[in-house]
Amino acid sequence: MNPEEFQTPQPTDESLKHKEQPKVKQPENSKVESVVEKVAQNSKVDTQNLPPTSSFSAVSDSDPPPAEQNIIDELTPESTVEVVTLLEEEITALGSQVESESQNYRQQEELAQQVTLLQNQKEALKEEIANLQASYKTLYSQLGETQMTMTQLVQEALSGLEQRKATLQISVEQLERRQERIRNEMRTTFAGTSQDLAIRVQGFKDYLTGSLQDLAAAAEQLQLVPKPKPEPEKLEVKEVKQAQAQSATPEFAQQQFQDTTKQVRRLIDQYRTKPDYYGPPWQLRRTFEPVHADRVSNWFFSQGGRGALRTTGSRLQNILIASAVISILHQLYSDRLRTLVLANTPERLGEWRRGLQDCLGIGRPDFGPDKGMVLFETPEALAQKADRLVKANQLPLILIDDSEEQISLGLLQFPLWLAFAPDPKMMRNYDDDY
């Protein structure tokens, strides 16, 4: 072979060398080196099959180094195209790799920004946590102080209440001892006995005063000069007056007194259905139950205003029934009515006085010998007063307490009397409040 044939493609090989040198510098061109090695191996095989003249001419050429000259001589156009194709593929792969690396770089930058944001958020959260911890400590300390203050206040209040309780207990004990001492003194000493005697003496004094006044009035009405014997005509006039006086006696059970009966029934219904608690004096001011109305109706219409009723078991309830009777009779006879109450002790007479005042709206001035209410402890004195009232054309109403075991026959002669008979089967309680 002619040596000039090998010299003509030399610039091409050098250009290939220049192209290969920058690629060799990168550590990632391992594929290109492997391709070059394969091409070199193939060229070696071809050179071995060449005739001796060609090898002699190659050796005789002394311009390039022998190794480089061998590589250059071994390159063919086909191998060159293959190398260029491989290089283009490698460049394409490198471009995609660079793009992926750039994307990775951008992702790393984004991740770095996110990390920075998260770190900032972390710092902000740490600050908020620190602030919350500080506020929690402050509130906890304030809560502890408040609890201590409340505990102290409660303890002080409890101690104050305990002291007041102890003081009140001591005061109550002192008052109880004082009360017991006063009771013992009233039972055993002269002061208590004198008070009891004073109550009884005052009752006897009232009775004696009334009796003396009635006696003086009766003495004034006595005629000491004897009267001449009346003529027959005058006897006829006296008989007519006596008949008129007898007609003035109340007869509630007779049929000829229908107007009076209707008025009595109307008043009983009024007291039962429409009680007037602020009515005028001598009018019933208390609640009037049907049982009370039945007893009053029985006394008026069945007994004719003269008879006994079974006690209710309470003196105050008996007083209520008697007050209804007094109120009805006062509506019928006005100031002619005089009520005489009989009880065997001043205490019971005091209960009658207070009960009548409460039920009828009257006061102390209405009680007295010449007033609408008179109180008596003995039936004899009451009979004498009733006899004088009848002679004075007055209408006495006799009320007998259930404590009287026996009724004097002298009281039964008067036209109006109401007695409360004790019931042996019932236990009476005189201390009940009305």
C-alpha cells in the first residue's frame, strides 16, 4: 500500500482527537472510551491481517508516535460514523441528565424554601408556646392566691358564725334558766302567789261592782209607800199589758213568726257563704262553717232559742257559735239584747271576753253591768241580773260554759238561754288558738 493513503486522512483523525479530548476530561465518558477501545481492538485485528509491505511502510514513517499512529490508522469511516452516533446519543443523554439535574436543583431550592418557612413557623410556635407557658404560670399563681384568699375568707366566716352560734346558745341557756327561775318564784314565792290572788280578786271585784250597781238600781226602783188597791178596770189594763209583754217574747218555733224565721235563715246563710271580716260591731267577723250553721239553726228552730248544744271540744269554737247567735239576735232586737255569760273561773271568763271581742268586733267598753256583755262566775248572780233585765223590758241571753257540770233551775225560766253540754267521750282542749 502507498504511504500517502495513510497521510491524507490525518487531519480528520486529528479533528477527531480534538473532539475526543474534551470528552475524555469528564469522568462520565466511560461509554465513549469503551467504544474507542473496541474500535482499536478491531483495527489491531485488521492490521495483523495486512501484508508485510504495509507494515513496513507504516514503521518507516517516523512523524507521529507509534501508538497514536496505530489508532489513527486503525480508524475507518464506518467506525467514525459509529463513534459520532454514540457521541450524539451520549450528548442527548447528558442533556437529559442536565435537565433532570436542573429540575432536581429547582426542587432542592423549593425544598430549601419550604424548610426555611417551616423553621420560621417552628420559631413562631416556640415563641407562642413560651408565651402560653408564661401566661399559664401567671394564671396558676393567681389561681393559687385566689384559692388561698377564699379559704381564708371561708374560715373567717365559719369562725364568726361559730362564735355567734356559741353566743346565741349561751343566751338561750341563760333565758331558759331565767324562765325556769321565774316560774319557780311564781309557784313558791309571795310574788307569784300574790299575782294569782290579784287575778282572782280582780274578777271578784268586777262581779261585786256589777252586783252593787244592780242592787242600787233596784233600790231606786223600789216604792216604799204602799199602793192603793187597784180597781177592776185597772186590772183589765194590766192584763192587756201582760199579754202584750208575753207577745214580745221571742218564739222562733211557732208558725206565726214566719218573717222572723226567714230573717234568721237569711242571716245564717249570709254568715256561711259571704263572711264579712271587716263588718260593723256586733256582726260576725269569722268564717262560719256548715257544722256551725247546723247547730245554730237547731238551737233557733228546733229548740226555740232555749236549750243545750253538745260542745265542739274547743271553747273557742263554742264562742264562735255563741257569737253567731248574739249577732243574729242583735240584728233582730238591737239594744234590747243583753248577753250574760256564766263560767266558774276568771280565766275562762277571760277567754270568753277575748273570743267575743275577736268574733264580734267589740271592745272593753262593751263589757260591764250596764253594757251589752256581762260576765258572771255564779248562777245566782246571773239569775238576779236576768230578772232585773226582764223587769226593765230588756231581753237577756244566757250563755253557759261547758265547764258547768250542773245548770241552776233558776236560769231555765228565762226566754233565751244556750248551754254547751260537755261530751264525756271527747277530750277538751281549752288552749287551742282560734
